[in-house]
Amino acid sequence: MTEKENKTLADLIGKFPPKDLPVIYADNAPITGRGNGTVKFYLIRSDPSLTADGSNNPHLVAQVVMPINGFVATAVFFEDELSNMVAGGELKADFVEEMRDTYRKRREERDAKRS
């Protein structure tokens, strides 16, 4: 291993994030696109009405474009985090499966339309 490979992320970028690092709050990332070796997805936030009428306004807040390998590594990282959150009691496994079922159904509906 090289000296660079032995360094931790904290060694490379510092112990704390920079104070001016942007923060993006998103409720979901339901839209993806692929092409030219990249994966693109959009982050969406749903803000409540300021008049408290019960309505909300979903809107795009950011676009993330990653190389496919980075996207796969990130997806695996998130999957591991889900497992840790279920194991730690922060999430119920039933909720995770409910979300997976929701996306499976959407995929099946989309695939049926393509046929």
C-alpha cells in the first residue's frame, strides 16, 4: 500500500467539513437517468404551503451526476446504512420492504407500458 492509501478521509480533507459546505435537504430522489457512463438523479423537496392549507409544493433542489462506478459504490453504501439503521432500531424492516415494494410496483407498471 502506498502512503496515500493508508490515509483516512479525515487525513485527506480534515476532521470536520468546511463551514461553508452547502447543505441540501431533500425528501426524495425519485428520478434517474443514465448515459455516457454516468448516472444522473434529481433531489426533490416538498415544501408545505405558507398558508397552512394542507397543500405542498414538490420541486427539484439539486441534480447529482456520478460515474456509474461511483453510483454503484454509493448505492451499496446506502444499502449498508439501511441495514445498520434496521439493526440499530432506527428503522423497521417492514418500512424498508414497503418502500422496496413501492418501487417494484412502479417498475412493473413502467415495464408493462413499454411492452
